[in-house]
Amino acid sequence: MTEQPLSHHSGKDNFDHRDLDWFIDRLVQTLVFLCGISAIVFIIGIFIFITKEGMGFVFESFDPIEFFTSEYWEPSDEDAPEYGILALIAGTASVTGLAMLVAIPFSLGAAVYIGEFASGKTREFLKVLVELLAAIPSVVWGFIGLSIMNPLIIQTFDVPVGLNILNAGLILGLMAAPIMTSIAEDALKAVPDRYREAAEAMGATRWQVIFKVVFPAAKNGLLGAVLLGVGRGFGETMAVLMATGHSVNIPGSVFDSVRALTATIAAELGETAVGSDHYGALFTIGIFLFLITFLINLTADLIVRGIRNQ
């Protein structure tokens, strides 16, 4: 039998053979890549947009001392408009602070029970329930604050108005608790089982293991969960708009009505003339909010990622 010589082009021809499957594979890779970077592109695009809209006010009319230290937000005054956001910052911080006082015990308690005590179907059911709570739209929470919490606070505490810091803090705390629970449970699960086994071998009870071994080992992850909850509370709009009473003042108690930064933007942006100082001031508030929530979420994400990589 005569052996046929192999063409020196055959290997290259097979390597360069590009059929339909090859093109589909490349198309899918491209689509997946675009989906992967889309979030980054959108975030950068949003930041560029709000910066562009707010820069006119920043360069022409912005007074940082008045903007950050004055409690008077009166942009519609035709003679002497004032753009102080101190009362808005105080309102946002007070509502978020109370929300964290509500959310931290709830979320840590739920995370400990799901991660350390529940098992099997009970654990899976509770995890699904927490995820469902996180999916409730914020406007629904706002309706609860407006129609249920408002008369309940008036009746219970004998105050004239139930739309106040207490109302918004409770609602916002319940909204932030699910995501905090999920992150906190991940932090508890990241603690190696040998830590628990070593503590139990030394005679520690279940609660002693949790408080003296698991919590210290997971403290950074738990801190990350709290920071994510703070970021959630700081950036929430609709529920806060409906539950705070929307009154510009520096609060003296939890029964005072306040106004949040986000709610101010949502309530006033549609009524302002495009390009006016009022319009630019609202976008400057947006820039401030974007930077604050970005820093909070970035810090929390770095802390959580650090724990997961340990």
C-alpha cells in the first residue's frame, strides 16, 4: 500500500476552520462580556449625567458653607432663595440611625437562628421568606407607613402627627433587615466548623460558642452587613417620602417630621425649570448622595470580600 503524503497545509486548514458553532460561541462570549460590564457602564453613565447637570450650579452659584451648614431650604423664594441642606442631612441621618437600631437586632437574630439553629426544610423556608421580604416594593412599605403606622403612632403615643422619624425608622428598618440578614448569615457560615468544635470540646455551651467564638470570628462580615443596611437606608426614597411627613426642620425627637435628601429630589425635580439654580441644586444633592452611598457600599463590599477570601 502506497502511503499518501500529508499536505503541509492540512493542519492549518483544520485550525482555521470556522463553522457555525464557532461563530455562535464567539457571539455568546461577546454578549456575556457586554452583560458583565454593563453595570459598570451604567454606573459611570449615571455619575457623568448627574455631574453634568449639577456642575452649572456648582461653578456659578454654589456656596459650600451655606449648602452644608444652613438649615434653610427655600429654593422657591424669588427674592432670596436659600439652598441649605443641613436639615435634610439631619432628617436622613436620624431616620437611617433609627432604622439601624431596628434592623440590627432583627437581622442578627434572624441570621443566627437560620445559620446556627435551623436545619433542613425550616432553614430553606426561612431563607426563601427573607428573600421574599427583600423583594417587596418600597412603595408598598410606604403605604404601610401611611395607612397603618400613622394612625397607630397617633393613638399609641398621643401625638398630633404619625408621619415622623419613628414611623419612617420602623419602616426603613424592616426594609433593610432582609439584605442585612442575608449578608450576616453568609458571614456566620464563613466561620470554620473547627472553631465551633474546639469550643464545644472545651465545654462551652451553644450560646457561649456563638457569642465568644462565632461573633468575634465573623465581626468584619457582620460590620459589612450593617454598612450595606446603612447604604440601603441612606438611599431609600419612596417609603421615606411617604412616612416622614416631608417637613424641613432639624429634629428634636423621634416624633418630629423631617425631610430626607432623596425625598427632596423626588418631590421637587419635576416642578423645577431645567437649567435653573434650583434644578442644579437638586442634582448637586444627587452628587452628594451618590458619593456617600458609593463610599458606604464600597467599604461594606471590601469588608465582606475580605472575609470571604480568608
